[in-house]
Amino acid sequence: MTTGPGAVDPARSLQTTLRGIASVAAPTTLVSALLYYFGWVRTSREAYLLGLDDSLFGYSTQDYVLRSISSMYWPLSVGLVACMVGSFLHITVIGWAAGTTGPDSRAEPEERRLRLLRLLAAVLAGIGVVSLAVGMTGAFIENRSSLLYVAAPLGVTVSIILISYAVHLHHRFLRPSPGGEPTQELRSLRLFISSSVIVLLFLSLFWTVSRYAAVKGVDLAEEVERQLPSRPSVTVYSPKRLQLQPPVVETELTQENSSYRFAYTGLKLLFRSEHKFFLRPSDPAASDVNIVIAESPELRLEFVRTGS
């Protein structure tokens, strides 16, 4: 079996595509932009479910990049393991198809090897088509679970890989050898198709990881809600009335020569960001009310660990 003249080398096609991307954006700039986007997706989703807007946090680009690390850890780890396993399987398949590996590889009839290759390519293509259909269908299902929310774009990613690999096996080992060198137009078309598939793969991976970041944002928001009773209790002292509504308790201080006239209790600390304290009432009946107090020399905040 031969690869045939004019066959497109996937590694060379990938290299050409990456060079084209690198000519538009430097690798460090591209990676930073991706990390920023994933961090923003996670933070924006978390803020939305808490009844806030991420613009209130005043995060810098560095803050979003740092917040994206936890969202990217598992996707990068799983992706690296998948690439290692896929490379091993690819080497095994290619060696067996070429008759260079296996205990009886050279003695195995070529006709049988061709039949098995056709079967393998057909099975991979079939699984890829099913995965694509399931992924595209799941992408438009309302009220979907977190698992389905991530599985839908992941199914599209898997379908692109399987269908592309099935086409690669057919092109390299099963199609009849052409009777001459392909024209420059045909070579350019093959390179364009290969590059387009790689770009589609990158976009589907981007879609998958961005949805995973959104799911992480939802999980973080739910964790904040669950942990609210155990968050530090806050007392705010102010020289002026802050007009905080019940169930926040306002106490007027009567001590003479005091710098503060009002104390506010019944508050829990969510977090602090950009010189602002994000608080909530400790009463579960009003625990969805967000109170934002900016840092000021006129205010004093006391934090007490719950249960102390």
C-alpha cells in the first residue's frame, strides 16, 4: 500500500495553519487573550447568578487571567492525555496498516488488511456523524444540565476528530493511486480543506472550554450561596445614616465624642474587590440582596468569624 503522490501531510498542514495564525497574533498574545476570555466567562456567569455584574468588580486583565487558571486546569490535563493516547493509537494503526507492526503483520494478507481498514474508517466516520448529530442537537436543548451543556460542544469536537481521521485513513491507504502528479490548484484545495478542518477543531475546542468555564462560574456562585451562613459577620460603623433596609439592623450610638453615630449589623461578607465590600444580609429570607459599600476613611468595618 502506498500513500500516493501528492498526498497532503497533516503535520505540514497543521504547521502551515499555525504559522498563519502566528503571523496575525503572537503566541503569547493569543494565549493571554484566551485565558482572559475564559476568566471573564467564569466571572461573568458567577456574578450574574449572584445578582451582580462583573463590571462592579473592576478586575484587571491579570485578574481575569489568574481566575481562568482553575477553569483551564482540567480541560488542559484531559486534552493532553487525550493527545498522548491518540498519538499512540495513531502510531499503532499506521504501523499495522503499512504492515510493519504486529506479530504476523507481514504474513497477513493485504486484502484482509484493506477490509479491516475500510471497516475501521467506516466505524470512525459513523461514530463521528452520530456524535455530531447528538452534539448539535444538545446545543439547542433548553433547560439542559451542566453535563449536557459541556457535552454538546465536546461531541462536535470529537466528531471533527473522528471524521477527519477516517478521511485521512481512506485518503492514505484506501483510495486508488492517481495516475499522475496533482495540479497546483488541487494541492492548494487540499491544503485549504485541511487547514479549515484544523480551524474548525480549534473553534470547537474553544466553544467546549468556554462552556466549561461558564459551568465553573455557576458552581462557584452556588458555593457562595451555600457558604453564606459560615461567612464572616460584618458590622459597619458610619457617622451618617446609610439607609440600609431591614433585615439589616440599624443602631444609633449615643456615646458622646464618638466618631460614629450609626452601627449596622446582620450582614455577611461575600468578598472584597476594587476597594468595595460586597455584603449580604445574614437573614436567609433576604439573602439575595446585594449591598455594595465602597471603602472610605469615614467608615469602619468589623469582621467576626462565625461561631467564634
